[in-house]
Amino acid sequence: MNSNQPEDFLKIQLRKDRYEYFSKGILSTSLHSVGMDSNLVFEIANKVEQIVSEASDPINKEKLVQIITSEVERVSLKIAERYTVFEGEQSYKPIIILLAGVPGIGKSTLASQLSQRLEITNIIGTDMIREVLRQTISSKLIPELHSSSYEAYKMLKPKLNPILRQSIVGYEEQCRHIIVGVESAIQTALYSRENSIIEGVHLAPNILNPSILAENHVILILFYLEDEEEHKRRIQARGTEVEFRKPDRYISAFPEIRNIQTYLVEEATKANIQIIETSDGGKALNKTMDKVWDRIVMLDKQEKKKKKKRKQTPD
């Protein structure tokens, strides 16, 4: 028999007369999504495949989840708990992840990797929100909107631009305009229960509405890069055909970018916002995954408590 025929695949019973086929690839993706180490992923996937293949009859989906959870528990109770939530009703939704940080520290790369691991397709950049606002608001009306975040101070009226902290004042003014669009996107995601990632330099903790940050379904993480030389090397490596994003522009404004990063770290510390250093991208991603999954598990527990309470409360 041709080994590519479905008859050779391991069947999982969904209903009395309906089946699906066990896939190590899908299982591996799911285990990656809950933060399991790659080496363990393949070990667990192979073990589960062996158990399923040795079953005398096709097992059902519920039994498969039990088998997987049991095998995962052998290596990590925390990961097993996450997997149970992942394969459950996902009543925790939505989770809205805000990733802040200055240009050149790996923020966009981490956002992309996080979206793949968590299977979140809705990703919004604050730069995109700024571009939309630029199309609708004249540069004569709000000139600081029509500049980069680190050069916005050059567009401010003299009375708004102090001698000290110029780059910070300009950055704050631009953020105040863009945060309106960010908060609208957050409210839309909350209403539609859509898992989302919003990333960008404009997510200043002290400018975001405190009620947004107090929302359990929203988690803000600030990325920063401690080593100045490494930061400069990363910016220089960002070759692009888009003129306003050419590395030279970032290098010439590097002191302002670093000043904004220092400011963001200070504000995040005051607000007790999670701060993650990005010199090691792999470690930064794992830390971010841990923080996000801690929040997801918390939300899941809250929803289960609410559901249990509703059942116990008479009509």
C-alpha cells in the first residue's frame, strides 16, 4: 500500500462517524505555541504518536488531549496547564499585547516571532496608525505628527520646546496624537474578542490611558537594548530602500533615540510595567512568551470562576 494514502495515517475519532488524522506537525506547532522548548517538543510528539499507534481502536479527541497533557506534565506542569488552556474553549480571549520600544532594538522581529508562536494574525504597528493620521491631518495643523518620533521636537512651536529634554517633549507630543488611534484599535479588539499585537515606539506608559493599562486583557511590555554599540550596529544593519528609514537617518539621531529609550525605561519602571532586554533575541522571546502566557492562564482561571458562579446563582 502506498505510504502516502490516508489509510496509513493514525485516526482520531471526532464523532461516531467522523475522523481526523493525527499530525505530529500540528502537535509540535501547538506545543511551540505554549512555550515548550524545541527539543522537548519533538520528544513529546514522538511519544504521543507511539501511544496513538499502539491503541487497538481509534481514540477520540478528548482522550488524545489527555494523553498529550499527561506526557507534557512529565516535563512541566506549567506548560501542561498552558496546553489545557490552549486546547480548551479559549474563553480567556482576547489577549491584546502591546510591545513598546525605540527603533533598532529588535522589537518588530520579536513581534513577528510572537505572532507566529501564539498564532495571532492581527498585528498593528503604531507607525501605520501615524501614517493614517498623516493622510487626514495637515502638517500645518499638527506639524510634529509629520516627522519621526525622535525628530518631532524640531517641528514644535518655540513656546512648547524647552531648552532641555527637547527630544522627549517632541516625542510625547507625537505620542499623544497617535495614542488616540492606538486606544481605538485596543477597544475594537476588546469588543470583537480578537487576539492582537500592537507594536511601536509610541506606546509610552505614561501617555496610554490608565484604564487601558488596568484592563486585564491588555498587557504592555517594554523592550530595550542596554548596549549602545550593539544598538548602533543593529541600526546600521537595517538597510532598506525606503528613504525615510535608511540607517543614516537613525544614526544621525542616535543620541535622541537613546534618550527616548532611557525615558521609556524610567516611565515603565514607575508604572511597574514589564521590561525585557533584547540583546539575546531568543531569551527575550521566551521571557515575553512566559509573561503573556501567565496573563492568559490568569484570564482563563477568572473566566472559569465567573462561569462556575453563574451556574451556582439561581435565576
